[in-house]
Amino acid sequence: MEHLDVVIVGAGLSGIGAAYRLQTELPDKSYAVLEARESLGGTWDLFRYPGVRSDSDMFTLGYPFKPWRDAKSIADGPSILRYVRETAEEFGIDKRIRYGAKVIGAEWSTDESRWTLTVAQGGETRTLTCGFLYSCAGYYDYDQGHTPEFPGAETFSGTMVYPQFWPEDLDYSGKRVVVIGSGATAVTLVPAMAEQAERVTMLQRSPTWISAVPGRDKYADKIRELLPPQLAHRVIRTKNILFNVGFYQYCRRRPEAARKLLTGLTTRILEDEALVAEHFTPEYNPWDQRLCAVPDADFFKAMRKGKAEVVTDHIETFVPEGIRLKSGRVLEADVVVSATGLKLLAFGGISLVVDGTPITLSDEFVWQGAMLTGVPNFAVCIGYTNASWTLRADLTSRLVCKVLAHMDRRAYPAVVPQPHAHLDEHPLLDLASGYIQRSIADFPRQGSRHPWKVRQNYILDSATTMRTNLDRTLRPVTTRGALQKV
């Protein structure tokens, strides 16, 4: 049976970054990246809907070790995918990826100090072993999105589309489109589809905070003119981190002022206070849910041109010609896009078993946002909810390397995080967004104090994560049955 020092699950943005850190900081470790799909890129290869893009700037979503060179700061999906592929090829990571290899189960043996992985590949099931398992598969289901049951949907005579599985041959030119939802996917789809559709209507049950941001960073352009690429990337990255953290803290500490600021900016663009009050002023405070960013105000510009509109109402039922709302209005549609959110799935859906006992993830706590109590030699990559995913992902990958080096120095075959006292329970992802609230109970929990608290603050994390005293909260595992429950 093949044995590897480390197995990385997932060849998306996180998995490629993890592979780079591992082969750079621990070059003697053998590793492979197992990717369930037939191509790398993860999210940026899966989603193909019109206008797909990041709502984080690429100087922070990109890797710290590979400068972002494209002009746009807020990049489209194909550009991000190209960047991830270039990174994998440049550092030889693409040669370590095994495609169509879905990890469906992982069993830990303390006696052997290794994981045995069950992998479905090519219509067959095989096994391999590894000393350390690192899940970089994200936290949502690639195979299905959130699909609410709409009354009367079977009577609709038009086409129903789901962003996660966008049909390549869909022609919506000159057609009436209704996009159900008001999250990041919806506000991306509306202006992109409005370029060809007769009219696009975004149907929302309640408003979402939406903010216009520059698609191109003029300060970054100037810095790149003056400094070498790597140094310029570092300076711009630092600038953007400080701004994003500062704005998030401003929103959380002064919510009323933040509400006034955001509604003021939107009113300035749309020039209609009543419209902003009805459709763009949520009841919740900014960053209770993730803020939707629209580059160069493209969403609002589509509205001003008369190519798009927003309707705030509830669906009563689908009818052959479209959607009848509870207000009685009928939204006529040829195409309906259900942009109703993601379905969460913890760590690629891998079934974990430790010494013959299945692990219930919701019974465990997360240490340093990376490892789990009760599960030796296992780490997960979870990005920030209030900032670029890669900021936290890269820190986690560096921490995993630090843990592996620590084990080598101490000659520990395995380690597991263990708290010294009772931990208060809190949800792992502390956002009010519907897609999180629907499934967060199935995830591990976080505590209320460091290192068991998943802080949404890169500045604090970057200052402390790599200085963590591993001997304090990581303990060696050498005896079967010695794992203590929290």
C-alpha cells in the first residue's frame, strides 16, 4: 500500500497554496494532492455563470508568494483560475495532483500512527496511507447547492437555471430574466446578464448590504510603477489588509454610522432615496452578514440604464408565465435563476474514524482555526468570512508546516490539540447568513478564548499564529484510547 507523509485534499486555491508551503518549508516530506474533480481550480473552475468573479481584491485573495500582475483588482473567475493554474505549474505542484480522486473515508490508527484513506477513483475504490491529513476542500457541497422548493415550479413554462451548474448552451439574449436571491452570486449575475437580456429583475425577500468598490486600484497601479513586482505586491497587500480590517472594525463598532455611510454612497449613485430605503437598507447591521461588493458600481449602473430592477417581495407561487408574488404582481420571465445560496458540507464530506470510533464533528472544537480536538494529525483549511479567504488559508498552511516540524523535532508520531479547561461553545462561522445558519450545527465548534477562538482579524492572527507555543496545547498521542473528550 502506498504511504505518503502528507495528503492534501483539494486542488483549489487553498490546496495549491498548501502544497507550495509544504514543499518549500518541508522539502523532504512526501505528499500528494487528491482532487475529486478532473481539473484544478476548485471554486474558480466549478462556477461558470456569467460574470463570475471574486468580491475580494486579488492582492489579498492571491498568494503572498506570487504577485498578482493583472490590471483589475477585483478579478473575474477565468482570470483567477488562470492565476491558480500558473502557480501550480510554476512550482511543479501540478505534477503532484491526482485527479478524479475523491476521499470518501479516513480511518486513523494510533497503533500505526497513520491514516488509511479510502479513495474513489476511475470507478474503483482503493486505499493509501499517510501520516498527516490536511483538508483543503472548503466548506460547501460541490455536488449540489441550496435548492428551496418553490410552489408551482413545475408549471413554469420557461427555463430554470442554477448558478452552480450553469448550462453552457443557455441563450438568454433578448429574454426576460428573474434572479432569485440577493447575495454575491445574484449581484454578479444581474449586471452580466443585463448586457444581453431584455431585462433582468433581482427578486429578494429582504435587502442585503451592497457596496460599490473600484474594479481597479489606482494606488496599486502607481505602486507597481515604482517598485519591483514582489515588493509592490507586499506593499499593496499590506495596504489592503489594513483598510479591510479597519473598515470591518468600523462597521462592528459603529453600526449606525456604517449604515449611514453605505446608504449614502448608494443614494449618491442611484439618486433615489426612496429606492435605496426600500431595496438597499437591510434591517441587520453591516457585516452581520457578508457585505456584497460590486466593482465599478456595475450592478447599480445596470439599474440606472433601465436594464435591471430590484423587487423586494415574497414568492406566492410559480405560474406558467413567471412568478406571482404575495403582493399580487406577476414577474414575467423566460429564464429564472435560483441564486439562493450554497449548501455547506464540512471538509469535503470525508467520514472520519479514529481508532474504530466515528467522529461527530459537532462534538469537537477547532484549535487555531486549523486542527480538531479528538482527531490526531488532521487539519482543515478555513478562510475568513470578513476578508479574503487566502489570508487565513495561507496562515493555516504555514501553521501545519510548523506542527509537522515540531513533531519531527520531538519525535512525536502524532499530536492532537487538547484544552486545559472547559470551553464555552460558539458556532464555527459566526455570521447570520442563511446558507451558514442552515448547516452550521454539523460543523465543529469554536471556543471563546485563544487558541480555540476563530478570530476574524488577520492582523492579530498574523502576529500570533506562528508564535504559538505548541507544547502548551498540542499533546502527543502514543496510546490507543488515550484521547480525551472535551
